Amino acid sequence: MPLVCCNFSENRININLYPRLKLCIEYIITIICWGLQTRVYTIIFLILGRVAWKQKQYRYSVYVYPHIPAELLEAHLYIQRSPKLVLHQSKPDCIYDEILNNTDPRLNWEASKKIDDFSANGLVNGSYAPEHCNALFSVAIIVPFKNRHRHLDIFLPYMHNFLRKQDIHYRLYVIEQQDEKIFNKGILFNVGVKTAMLHKFPCIILHDVDLLPLNTTNLYVCTNEPRHMSIGIDKYRFMLQYEDLIGGVVALKTEQYVAMNGYSNRFHGWGGEDDDFYHRLAPQKLTLVRSHVEMTRYTMLGHPQERLNSNRYKIMRDNNKRGFIRDGLSTLPNVSARISNHPLFTLVGVQL
Ligand code: UDP
Ligand code: BGC
Ligand code: MN
């Protein structure tokens, strides 16, 4: 027993120490080696586990999915301006052919990722309308936000550079949850759409703050049917994660959002609220459309995974069973919402 060597008792005082010491050292080395080996096995096990999990996710991902062919997209566009947009009789209507028919859909301009060297030309409270023509589309872009300032600083200049080239009338709303409670994306979207309705926007785009569009042909307007826009995200190898996915970036008519009773107010934390929103389409006889992935690539800014909402499947089942009329835009809880204007965005500060 090697431990004997560390436990000298009186009657062992004459024992030759050397072989025991050697044995003791060997024993310690064995323990260290065993510990290291276990660590190595654990690390290998964790790596294999992660690879298997990723492969499982990619099994459901698709690159080819039903979509509106590029040449037919124009016929699907929902042409509607906000009555608040001031039109100039002397100017022609804007033309969108160049964007839609761009044969080189890759990003072909340098979008600044720094807020400091960005010019806010033409922007008032995050709103923009082209000078040289009358826009045919008015779009409210609604960004749910909490504690992602690093992303917002990149998102704002990038998006304005991207959008100002599209000759559309748009306004960017940042809906910020300003309390310490768990993030609730659904409530923020509902508050955001209500605000956009005050400004009479006929079309809304619900937009994650960490997604940046990469294709110039990705026109930020509504189609007649709700349209999922963030299909090919670099994080997911530019593949659609699953066919029912509606999260990320989605464009729909304001009246469709109202008919669907908006987003659920019941999801706190990560996951499920967008799947619940997807389930609200069918009862309104709406189907989700998409454009070709070559027109709808995005890059996602890095961030750690948010805390999962372990109740998400239960709430989804519950809402599916009870119908969506009891939970949504019409039952928005009494939250405090303060609107304030900044050059690059309209801020709606929300306290749940
Ligand atoms: N978000 C936020 N703060 C949070 C969690 C989410 O601002 O603490 C917003 C943000 O717009 C983000 C979006 O909700 O892009 C989606 O959340 P997240 O990026 O965590 O989910 P993912 O789509 O990456 O799984
Ligand atoms: C979640 C959604 C999320 C999607 C893509 C689903 O499992 O429920 O909320 O958008 O995964 O990450
Ligand atoms: Mn994200």
C-alpha cells in the first residue's frame, strides 16, 4: 500500500525509506496521469457531443426551399406609402428595377461599421425619404433591444447606409427593454408596431439587432404575403434552419400583424415566441413566402446564447389550444413606453 510511506508510525522507524518514497512518487504520478487522461477523455467527449449536436441541427437545415423567383418578385410587392409622407409633385416616382434586377447581388459598397465616421445625411429621428423621387413604399423597421449596445453601434450606420440606397421611405425604431426583468421580445414587438401605427406605416419589418443584410437586391419592403427575409445566415452556413422559421427578419403588412393579434406577450427569455407567431399565420389564411437565398444572405454579429425559456413548448401548446385571441397585441399588458427621438432612430423605452 503506497499510503504507508506517508504514514510513518513508531515501529516502522527503521524501515528503509527510499523504495517507499519511490513508490509514493509513482503513486502520485499515476494519480496525476489518470486525472489528465480523464480530462482529455472529457474534452474529446465534449467536442464529439458538440459536433453531433451541430450535425443534428443541420439535418433540418435546407438550402433549397419554395421561394418566389427573382424575376417574379416585383409582381408580389405591396406598394403603399404612409399618408404622412410628403410628396413632391415636381418629382417622379422612384424606380426599383435596378435594385431588383441587379445581376451582381453581392454587397457592392463599403458599409461603415463605425458610428464615428458615419454621415447622418437625410436622417431625421431615424427616418429617411429619398430627395430625388417620391418613394413608393413606407416601411417601419422595428428592432427589439436590450443590453446589446455593441451590436446597435454597428447596426445603425450599417443599416442606414444599406437602406438609404434603396429609395424607400423608412423609419427605424429601437424598442428597448429598460428594466432588469427577463427579455420579452413579443411585448417589445407589440409596443413597436403600436408606435409605428401612430405614424401610419402600412408595412413593418421586425428585425434582430445582430443581423446585417449582405445582398443589395434584398429590397426592404413588404410583399402581399408575409415574407421571411433572413434565410441564409452565415452562422448557419447560409442554410434555412427549418421551413417554419419566421424569426430573424420578417416583413409583413401592418394590417396582417394586427389580424394575427401580433406576438404573444407570454414568452420570457430565449426561444419559442417566433414559432408561436408562425402558428398565427394559418388561422388568418396567410402563408409565409421567401425570396431566393442569393438575395437574402445575412451575417450575424457574435454573442453568447441567451437563457433558454424552459416553458416555451408549454406556452406554445397552450396558445395553439386556446386560440391566439387571448394573448397578443389586443392583450398587451400595461407597460410603460416612452418615445424619444435620436438622429439615427426613434427610441421607445419600455418597462415591463
Ligand atoms: N435581444 C436583445 N437582448 C437580449 C436578447 C435578445 O436585444 O438580451 C434581441 C436582439 O435584437 C437580438 C434578438 O433579440 O438580435 C434575438 O435574440 P438572440 O440574438 O439572442 O437570438 P438568436 O436569434 O441569435 O438565437
Ligand atoms: C426557437 C426559435 C428560434 C429558432 C432558431 C427554435 O428552436 O424556438 O425561437 O428562432 O430555434 O434558432
Ligand atoms: Mn442572434
